[in-house]
Amino acid sequence: MQVVITGGAGFLGRRLVTRLLEGETLIGPSGAMTPIDTLVVFDASLPAPPLSSDSRLKVVTGDITDRNALAQAIDAQTTSVFHFAAVVSAAAEADFDLGMRVNLFGTLAVLDACRQLPQAPRVVFTSSIATFGGELPEVVDDTIPQAPQSSYGAHKAIGELLVNDYTRKGFIDGRAIRLPTIVVRPGTPNRAASTFASSIIREPLQHLDTVCPVSPATRLAILSPRKALDAFVLAHNLSAEAWGSMRSLIVPGLSITVDDMVKALRRVAGEKPLQHLRWEPNADIQRIISSWPGAFTSARAQRLGFQADASMDDIIRAFIEDDL
Amino acid sequence: MQVVITGGAGFLGRRLVTRLLEGETLIGPSGAMTPIDTLVVFDASLPAPPLSSDSRLKVVTGDITDRNALAQAIDAQTTSVFHFAAVVSAAAEADFDLGMRVNLFGTLAVLDACRQLPQAPRVVFTSSIATFGGELPEVVDDTIPQAPQSSYGAHKAIGELLVNDYTRKGFIDGRAIRLPTIVVRPGTPNRAASTFASSIIREPLQHLDTVCPVSPATRLAILSPRKALDAFVLAHNLSAEAWGSMRSLIVPGLSITVDDMVKALRRVAGEKPLQHLRWEPNADIQRIISSWPGAFTSARAQRLGFQADASMDDIIRAFIEDDL
């Protein structure tokens, strides 16, 4: 079985690579758990630091809209694709054309590459809660229409429509999951509007100064990297029947205010890290973040086995364990 | 003021051309009703029969995805665009690539041409109730998520997301209206799955045989050409403030069963035309039509002044008056 991860050199891509090479099994075309023969990482540039030296791993670099480059990754042997490659929210807002190119035309290129395959592959597409916006109830569920208030959110909503239509046509066996904000991301801040949600935990724990651009009362729905990985694998392994005709799903997150995130940091790591946190409101970031739902639920996701984190304290402890 | 109609050689485009040349006024860039200096029809081929010989009319032919051809129609003088060009439902279902090309890439080409203009033009985009599908309540309203069950519906939902995002970015002043099935269309059947809804009235009235491919109990939401034209003009003329940040809207239609449509035909035209109607179930057509809501309402559309037809009898009488 050959698995392709686009954006595989990114943070979540790398974790999935590790998890799959270390023995996590996926359902193969036969419908049974199947060992991975080849794991292909497709990304814009070579992963740095390098990924595993496992002989099953193959790295292909190229532009996600370059159909020839993509054909080097998604080929006749491909049975599963995790499509993670994307330009994140603040970056897509700052550079409209870049966002359209990667998020819309890149997704189309991936879907069309999958469509060429002899057997429709399972395709896991990472959508986002940024697809929701406008007037929203306090808790958003599966019955609420998507009305994105950012280009990134629009691209992800369009991606879901394409994944659903390509699936209906039998070109792919698609599964789109709407992820909450991932916290705590390791490394350095990225260009997502929500990047602060990781920074305010990650930097203080490493005695580094950081800025929180939103108010303490701002409510976020968050998901740990561990639970995100669980969601990718589950989204992939669920049968087509379990998914049914609706191939989009909200992954439940932990609903929490920024203030309560900081309190959890204090509980887990004491007073000292908090000296590194400064509050500096940014209206643009606040606008984007406030347009996303701060709490949501999905009876369907729960029924299918998707799980939120139990507490912020657990999320912080897992970050210390996995990344520090 | 320069107005462009893509797909302007089509049935609704032609009607709008007539209406605008005969004196219907539109709000111009100044915010006041403004006479039309130039009316540009863009279509794949020359209108047949030819359109008006009015000197304000200019016809440009070309492929909707050909950005150079489109630039001949949407130029620096353009203040308003009605984007009607589309591959209809059954045709997009039969030829996936053609549907994607015209409905997705064509819409992108139109939006990008508008984005180049010195001032963001008003853009009226015709979406459809085909953007709804899946498990639906009996009456669909503005609170129901779109889940299209056809490629055409997916393309229209994607178009709405693009119109909303291009508007939010200030590239256009967009207005997307979700139209019910237009009944009675003049002429001959087209490749929309819903074409029968016109044929079962139009053909019998002209002593021509026709086939109804869905069951009598099938419920449709329909809108007359007259009301559709009213909706185009209203959607255009409403202020940006009246539209607000949500640039998509359900246009209310008349909810009626096929059986009641036929009964209205009998009331208006007597028993004789009904001899030309044969019932011949087609599972594909029934599946697409049954996936669309048969009744919907929009408090917002009503507040803004969009109106459904009062009765099927009126719709049939208007068709006889306008087209026979």
C-alpha cells in the first residue's frame, strides 16, 4: 500500500510520517489493515530537518499546482492520500493570489491526480472551523451553514465541496475533516491568524517572550496534535459506508478562553513562564479569530469516534512530553 | 454606465437585454438610477436569432474561460456584470470536465476580469437551489447548510463562496441569488435535469408530445421568467448595505407538485393539451430533482423585496402572453 502526504514536511505531516513508519496501520484497498510499502512525502521543498531514513520513505519536491511534479508522488500505486498542503489563514489573507493558487488550484491538482488512478484512493482533506463565520450560535454543530469570513476559510469550504463531488462521482473516496485550532504547535510561529494560541504556551515554557494579540475573554476551539493525528487516521480508516454521502465533518475540540489557557499554563508550569507573556491587541487578528466559532459539537463525529482533548492541562503536559 | 451579461444569448440573458434596452434602469456607480450607455452580451456563439439592433448593444463571442476574449467584454468602462453563463445540471453531470471548465473556471475568469477594473463592479451571480441536498427539512430556509448532490450544484455553491470572498476583499460588489427552477422556459428542452418542468406545460400548449420523467407527487420550487427578471434587477439595485456581509440569498419560489402543475394547465387550457403528456419515469432525473428542496422560504429575501409567483395559473397565462 502506497500512502502520499502532501505538505508532508509540515508539522502535522511530519508527525503522521513518524506515526505511520512506527507502525500505525491503515486500512488498505482490500478493506483490511495493510502494511505500508511506500510512504511518499510531497512538499514545496526538502524537509528540514530531514525526515526518517526508513527505506519505505520517498520524498518528492515540487509546486502543488505542478501536475507533472504531483504525478511523481501520486501514481498508479497510490492507495491513500492525506492532502495537508495549504497556505494558512493570515498568509492567504495577505496574499490573495498565493492563497488561491495553493489552496484552490493545488487542491484541484491533487484531486485530479487522484482521479487518474486505476482505483479511487482514500483522500483525507484537512478543512477547518474557519469555514464557519458570520452570525453564529454559541455552539456550532453539523446543522449550521458555512459562511467563511476569510479567504482561507472560503478555500477550505470550496475544497470540501470538491471532495464531496469527486467522491460522489466515484473519482476518489474522500473524507474532509474540519479541524479546530491545533494547540500546541511546536517550533516557531507560522502565518496562521491563530498561531498565538500555541505561542502563548510554547514560548513561555521555553523562557521566550511572546505576545497575545487577542483579548483574554476570546474563546477558541482547540485540538492537540495527538488528537489531530488520531482524527487523520480515524477519518482514513472509517469505511465509506460509515461516512455515508456527506463527506465533511466537524472534529470536536476543547472550547476554552485564552484566559483559561493561561491559567492552565500556570497550573502546570508555575508563575515563572507567565512573565514572558505580554498582551498586545491586534484588531486584524482579533477580527479573524472572533469570526470563528469558539465552541462546537458534532453528534455524528462523536458517534464515529472522533474525540476532543479532556483538558488544557493535558494538552500542555503532552506538549512538554512530546516536544520539549 | 456599461453593463455586461455573460451567457447573454441564453433565454434569461435575452430577456434581460430586452428589458434593459426597453428602459429598465439600474443603479449606477453614483448610487443613482443611471441610463445604460453600453450593453455588452458575452456568449460562446452569436445569438440566434440575433438580438436587438439597438446601437447601445455590443456582442462579444468567446469561451468564458478565455481571459483575452473576456477582456473585450469586461473592460475599464464596465460598471455592472450579470454572470449567467453556465453548463446546466444534467449536462454538467454527463460531462464532468465541461461543467468544471465553464461553471468553475469560467466563473473565476469573470471574477478575475472584474477584479482588474478601476472600481469594483456590481456582479449578479445566478446560483441555484441545486446547491441544497441530502437530508432536508420539508421547507428549506436561510439556516440550512448547502450540501449539493450534483456537480452543477457544487459549482454553484463554490461560485457563491467566491462571490462572497471577492466581495469581502473589495474586488467586486457581488450578489448571488439561488434561483428555483424557472418555469415556463420558452423554446426547446435544454440539458437541465429540470427541463421537463417547462416541457410539460410548453409542449402540450403547442400540441406537441412530451414526456414527464418524474412522478406526479414530485414537489418543485418554481419561479416564472418574469419574477426571475425582477429578481436580477432587484439583486443588482439593492445597496451594498442592504445586502450586508452575506452575499447569497434564496429567491422564494412557488412550491407545487407536478400533479398540481398539470391541473393548472387543465384549468387554463382545457383537457385537450393533456393528451400530449406521457409519464415515463427516469430514475436519474428523479434522483437529481428529488435531491433539491421542493419548498423554501427566506425571511431575508422577503424583507429585501424578492417575490414568488402567486399561482401556477398566473405563470401559465404569462407564458401564453409572453411567448405564444
